[in-house]
Amino acid sequence: MKLLLRWVASAVAVGLAVYLLPGLEYDGRISTLFVVALVLGLVNAIVRPIIKTLACGLIVLTLGLALFVINALMLYLTSYIAGEFGYGFHVRDFVSALIGSVVISAATWFLSLLIKDRDDR
């Protein structure tokens, strides 16, 4: 149940980012938000650790600022994959991807605070 709530929270976060940023666009279907949230979760679980490992030196050198670039690239990759599956999610430029990844991360973090685990009581 908690996994489904986190998926919904991620879809809401993507929707919020699309609403706030003109550089992020989607086709207006709710299913697109859920697919983008799923793809973003898979990209962050599979691709992001590999990229972070390869860029470890750069991350240390930039005092962690390179993580913002990595997050933006993961959002770009999500846009590409969603487009390949026929879902209309598009990131216009790098700045939109950068700000969008920050908005999605912050919104997902905030919404995850509202989702309590049984052990958290």
C-alpha cells in the first residue's frame, strides 16, 4: 500500500512541476503522469546509481552540485523514454529539466512526509 501511495505522490509531484514550469509539457492525460512517475522511479533506481558511481570524482569536486545536473539528465531520460512509449511528456531545455528535477524532488519529499509507515507511529 505504501508503494502505491508513494507512486501517487510522485505523480502529483510531476503534475505540480508541469503546472509550475512552462518548459515541462504533457498531453493532459492523468495516465501520462503516472507513467512518467513510474519511469522516473525506475530511471532513478537503475540508471542514476551507475551515473553517480561514474561521476563520483566530479560530485566531490563540485561539492555535490553535479547531483543537480545528474537529476536533470534523469528527467531528460525520463522524457525520452516516456515519448518512446507514446506518452506526451516533454522537457524543453536543460534549465527546465534542472528546475523541474528540483521541484519534483522537493514535492516528492514533502508528500512522502505525509505517508506514514506502520513502524513510524
